Amino acid sequence: MKSGQLSGVLEAVPLPLLLVGADERIVFANARAVSIFAKELNDRHYIAVLRHPALLDAIEVALQSGEPRQAIYLGSEAQKETTYLVRAVPVPDASGLSVLVSFEDQTEMQEAGNMRRDFVANVSHELRTPLTALLGFIETIRGAAREDPAARDRFLTIMRQEAERMNRLVHDLLSLSRVESSERVRPTELVDAVALLRSAITSLQQAAEDSDVTIEVTVEGKPHPVPGDADQLTQVFSNLLENAIKYGGKPGTVSVRVSETDEEPALRGPALRVDVRDEGEGIEPLHIPRLTERFYRVDSHRSREMGGTGLGLAIVKHIVNRHRGRLRIASESGKGSVFSVILPRS
């Protein structure tokens, strides 16, 4: 194959590729490879430009022994760490032995693995605390508190609270799993979002009264139905309202506003917007981008005391994504927070 044809073939391959000649100089680098190293590579000694020990060792062994080698190359693109599986494969040619070096992007796979490990670690941590408490109280009831009815009742009350906490966590984990499994399937049934919102408010009315919180609802006009999953949207409204009641301050007011627009820039079309505003302490800006991460809490101790699992906003995010909508969070310290759900009308 002529040089021009070979270059055309290598350029067409959807992987970053380098061809290192027998003289240890880079004979060819396609555009994808150049974008990784951000420099001109052709006709330069591979050691001078690659500068990564594992990668250099793999190429050297392949050149000298004629045996393929693999290595992991860690790079950085657009301020993001990347991971590549590098394969150095010997290629016989007229001048001796060249090595074709390919880079397979493993970044997403690596991130998924990290997420799984973090998820298991977080779940284990969340379950360990109540389980340890339960085991401790059981031993106490069986021993020192066996003949102390008052202590036994107090411990049983705490044990019930810890068991309920574990039950909430398992419920939220199952809910998150179901939401994620259906996230790519867009709902098509038309639902009355205002009716679902009012249903969620009714179910939380007692909790609001117990917390000395008043829920005020403003509906502008007569909103159109939206394509959606009724159960999931009810869950979204319930989660946002429950958070506003818990963290909005006592006494306080939770204001809910429903409005429509014929042209929502974020969705490029008509949309329904639901704003849930509280009068709480607010959230510092550095926390806002991470609020929808699993198990992320602004105040871990306070959240656990109030029964939070750290999964509510993650569930909200995935449900809103399934509906092709947007979740917006605005807050200032000392001035409360606004959680907005924007849903496409068509």
C-alpha cells in the first residue's frame, strides 16, 4: 500500500493512532492522536513527544521483541482527566519493524467503575450506622435494661426510628433504580400536572402543619396537560415539597407557583414551570452543582436527623431527565431557595 493510501486509511480509523517506524520516529499520527497530545508528532522521536513511562515501555518492547504490548495512558482534555487503553502492535514493513499504537478511550468505563465503588461505599456507610445502633440496643435490652421498662421503651423507640431510616433508604434505592431503568423511555401520556401537584400538597399537609409551615399555591391561567408519568411527577413534587417543609424554617411559608410559557429557551418550545420556594437558610453556591448527586448533603448530620437519605434530589433529577425537562436551583444564604421544574408541553 502506498504511503498516501496508508495515511488515508489510518486517518479514517475512529481511534487515535500513531505509527512508529523502525528508526523510532513517528511516521504518521492521525488527527485524533494529535488532539490528545496537542502538538505536531510526525517525524519526531517518540520518546521526545510522548513522555509517559508506561507508554514508552510498551512501544520499546514492541519494537525490540516484535510482541504486542498494552499500557494505560492518563491524560487531560478540556480540564477533564482521561484514561486510554494503549495497544502497541508490531507491523512488519520494508524497513524493518514498525509499531502501530492505538488509543482506546476508557474514561467513561473508568468513571462508571468509580461511581459503582462510591455507590457501594455510600450505601454500606448509610446502613452501617443504624445497624450498629440496633445491635447495640438489642444487647443492652437483653442485658442491663432487661428489668428496666422505661429504658427498654426508650431504646425500642430509637430502634424503631433506625429501622424506619433503613426502610426509607431501601425504598429510595429501589425507586432510584426503577427511575434509572426507564430514563430513556419518554412518557407519552398527557397528565394534569396541577392536579398531581395539589395531590402531593394534600398528602404533605399534616407534615406541614406539624412543622408550622404554610403552603401557598399560585396557578397562573389554566395550564395545559403535559406528557408525563403521573406517579413519577407526583414523586418529584412530593420530594421538593418535603424538602422545603423540612429545611424551610419554622414557622415559615412554602410558596408554589405554576406558570406557562410558549417559548422556553432551555427546551426550545412551550413549557410548564413549577417553582417551589422556601424561606430557609439558603444554600451556598459551592454546594448547588452537587445537590443532585447521590448521597450528597449540605449538612449530613442535620439531614440524617430529619430522616433524609441523600437520594431525593437524585431521583428528582432522573425523573425530570426522563421527561426531557430541566431542574433549576437558585439560592442565596439567608434568603431561602427556589427549586424549579420545567417540563415540555409537547
